[in-house]
Amino acid sequence: MAVRRVVPNIRSRAEKAGQAEQPGQAARESREFYGLLGFEEVMNLGWITTLASPSAPTAQISVMSEDKTAPVVPDMSVEVDDVDAVYAAVRASGAEIVHPLQDEEWGVRRFFACDPNGRVVNVLSHR
């Protein structure tokens, strides 16, 4: 099993709490702020926006107002080369599975698990 990238997921409080003046405002504000650090938008599904460094594309940050199919917004995403093998290992360890292993319409296979600190980790592979 190999890790391909780790992405912090930032929950957008403004949109979730209804504080945004217009839909997408929090994502736009995050895009502008992180743009000052050299990040550019590489994905926008409405509920999640991912920003990446053009010079180091695996250096990424995601801003989420919610998760489309899961009950919680994960604290981080870890892309692995074999999500099925990782899922089996995590289940065997007894760690809490927060969101079951499943294929998502946006091209990933993923599950969520709680780490020992209570952080929710989205573990995924691209199909």
C-alpha cells in the first residue's frame, strides 16, 4: 500500500451556517486567499473546491461546505494506491468506520474512518 497524497479538508463555516451572502461566496473567498499563497482551483463540485499548487500538483487544500454522500465533513483525505486493501486493514484493526467503502459518481472509491484522535479521515483511490 502506498500513499499518493494527503489533503487537508477545511470546512467552510460561512456557507454551512448560512452566513454567506450568496452561494459559493466562501469558496470564492478561500480561492482568493489561498491564491495569495500560489494555489489555483483544480476542481469545483459546488460542495467541494480543491486548490493545488501549479508547481507541485499534489500540494492541495480542499474547502467543503458539506460532503455530498457522507454524514460528516472529513478532516483530511488520504489517497492510496489500493483503497480496498487499506479498508480491509482498517476494519481488521477495529477502527471506527464512519462512512462505508463505496464508489462515488465523481470517480473515486472511498471510505471514512476515525483516527485515534477522533479525526475523520477520507481514504480514497481514483478509479
